Amino acid sequence: MARIHPSGWRELAVTGAAAREIETLKMLDAALAEAPYHIYHGVHWTRVEKGFSAYGEIDFIVVAPDGRVLLIEQKSGFLTETPDGLVKNYPNKPKKIPLQIVRTVNALKSRFGNHGAPLAIDYLLYCPDYHVKQPQLAGIAPERIIDAGASDSLAGAIRRLLPLAGETPQLARVTRFFGEVLELSPDPAAMIGNAATLVTRLAGGLAAWARRLEFEPYRLRVVGTAGSGKTQLALAEYRAALDAGRRPLYVCYNRPLADHIRRLMPEGGRVASFHLLCDAFVRARGGTPDYGSPTVWAGLEAALANEPLPPDWKYDVLIVDEGQDFSQAWCDALLRLLNDSGRALWLEDRMQDLYGREAVALPGWVTLRAPSNYRSPRRIVERLAAIGAAGEVEPMSPFDGADIELLAYPDGDTAALYNQTKQAIRVCLAAGFRRGDIALISYHGREKSALLRLDALGAHTLKSFTGDYDLFGNPVFRDGELLAESVYRFKGQSAPAVIFSEIDFEQLDQRALRKLFVGMTRARLKLVLVAAGRAAAVLGEE
């Protein structure tokens, strides 16, 4: 069957000409599925040599089993027919297509040089949007042009110019040449941005239609899986409240998520974790919480639940995130902050219940279920399903994702844990991710974690929560370049590359399944698991 290099082409959100190239890849993938060609494309690979593009604009290269090569130059959009041949107009200057093809062919032949037998190369011009009116004046042999009137014949032209024959040693030389010289590796930096854009657009559908529901009073409970669009819905509701001159309140369970959401929200309203909200309420009434007291949290909760509310502590819109982590008492305390005519949105996911709390009672509320996960690559959801941790999640991501890597260490061997976690960091860096793209997540909470006590892991300094708070209740962090968090504190957030480490459980019970679900679904592109032997034996089962 045809092999397309690099393989991540289905995963990109692209626009303009690149979108047309993706369409061409889809067509070739289907039409040549059973043919043993190698197809190289220039949609998202890095092919830079000494600061310059190695061969100009190479769109597609098809290699037959006997090592013969077909260069396909795709020109989307409108072309100009001139006495000197076909021309493509770009903002900087027009480019003569025949000259561009000749230069590319000659450059490839020259550089292949001493790799063995000379490079046997042919070419095609593919212009899917333009019908060439005078092919005899195009500067390219008419039989080498596939225009808009013959788009369906591209695969046939490839088969005609590269008839299948037996594999020869030349194939290995040619594929090695393209693999080494063209540097065919996906560019993670480009993919990260494209992934975020595409997933946000897909998951944003929940925000669009959930807010169109009409009922009075507006009390909506959304039971949505990871990556279903709950955050986009919260952002849309919050912004709409501000635009309407209303006061919104967003409350979640953990502080890191509140800090993250605060950076996304526009100015106005209030964003806080539940306990940070309690702290602000007590301070507004002239109190000063004593964070050295073992009963400080209970006292803060009681104040918000029972003390009289000043007028400025009433809100027009209430958004509760991570609702599965809230107790009934917390729920009741928050609802008293909502004006009678206000809107309330409760967001939860029972698969992310890490504390074993009972679901809160919300009588009379409308419930909306959103089981589609757009964020997590399909391989991650499939692995979770294989171990019984996916629930009713529907994998809807456009990304297959990279292979999930599993690194095991002997049970209880802390030194081996450190070494395998360092290896996981090397794996992510070697794949092109920067330290800022990587999140190191521990399966354990801070008190039980060996990793989260460290200032550094090998050459990598770690940014992690020390467990202390300053006088204003702000968490104190170690300085570091690689984020290290517990699965509990990182819930609700995500990263392009996630190293989920210290995975260790005696049995795969519901608590373990939920922790695996939360940790693994934090990854947007790449996931590396670092697990103790007994857990690795379970996670490695397909």
C-alpha cells in the first residue's frame, strides 16, 4: 500500500493553498491505497538547509518500487498564460512555472549525485483550479499537465508515468536520500498552533448551540467529557454577560485552573477557585484567614455559606466548572450568590471525579450531555477504551496522535523512576517539543509524589508547587523551566506534550481508571507514560 511521508498530514488545520494540498493527499491516499508507492509531501515538514529552503517549493514526490521518481508541482488558484509559458502571480513577484519545475528537477538530480545509479525523475504540473486554454504554449509538455478539467486523472497519470515494477536496490537509496536531505520531520511548533486552532473551532460548537437554548430560569447542567468544549462554553457565557452589562462569576475547584482561566477571561466580573472566593469574601468583611490553622478551610467555607451577603456579592451569571468536585454545601453556598433572575451554568464530568464525591442535587435544572472529545488524539481515547477507562466518550479529534510511549520501572525503585522520567523528557525534546510545551504530571498528589519534591530532574529544573502559601493565600512555586504538577492540580488544563509519570496502582479500580483518564486526556499531541511494573503490565495491554 502507498506510504505517505510524513504521516501526520491528516492532523493539520490548514488554510489557503495548503488546504488544497491536503485535499490532494486525501485523493492520492484513496486512489493509490493498494499501490506500493512512497509519497512525500511538503505540507508541514521542516526542510531547511543553512537557512534556506533546500529545493524551493516541492509539493509532492512519488517514488515507485524500482526507485523512479515523479515530481508533482501543484499550483492552486488562478494562473496566467503568457508567451513565455504559465505564470503564477505571488505578492512579491510572478513566478514562471516551467522554469521553477526545471530548476527543481535539476537540483534533485545534482544533489542525488553519488548515491548510486542516476536519479530517474519525471514531472507533472497539477493545477486543480485552472483550466489551461493553450497547453501547447504552456512551456510544459501537454501530457504533463493535469488541469481542472482532468483532476480525476491525477492518480491515473501517476500510474502511467510510474508503472509498477519489482522493487530494486535503488528504492532504498532514493528513500534514504529524501529522508536525510529533505529532513522529513513534522514541525511540532507549527502543529501545536494548528492543533489548538482546529480543536478550538471544533469544540466551540457546544458554546454556539448550548447558549441558544431557551428556558426560564436559565439553569443548565452540562455533563461533558474532557475536550468537549466546556471551557469554550464558559468563556462564551462569561463574555456575553460582560457585553450585556451583567456581572459574571466563574468558580472552579482547583487554583491552577482558576489562574489559567483568569488569563483567558476579559476584564470584569470575578474568576476564582472556590476557596479563593471564600478568602475574598472573608477579607471583604474585614477578616484575615489564618493559613497556619488546620481549620482555616472549614472556617472559610462556613463564612461564605452562612454570613450575610453585601449587595456587591450578588451576581447576574454564575458559572461553576469542575462541578463533580463540589460538595452539596459548596453548591448551595454558591447559588445564594446568584440573583433571582440570573443565569447559572454547571459544568461537570463524572469521569474526572478524583475525590469520590456524590453528584450534587440540582432539581429543576436542564441537563445537557456532551460525550464528544475533540481535544485528545484518537489513539489516547482508544487506549483508555482498551483498559475500560473511556466510559461513553466519543473520540472526535481530527488527530490520530503520535504513538503512546510506555516506559516501565521496577515497583518501588525511585532511582529507576527518575531515570525513566528523564528518558521521557528526552523523548519529547527529541520529537521537537520545547520545555515550555511539556507538562510533567504525577499520578500522585504532592504529599505522596517523589517527583514533585524535586527542584530538578537531571539537567531539567522543575516548576512545581511547594505546598506553601503566602500571606494572601497565593501558592508558592519553585523556579523551573519544566512544569511539574499532580494529576489533581493539572485537571482542567492541557499541554501539547504530557509525561504522565509515577503511575502505580495495585488494582485497576474506578479510582485508578479516573486518574488515568484525567492524566492521559491532558495531552493534545504527544503522551508518554512512565509506570511501575505492575501498572505498566496493564497499560501495555492492547
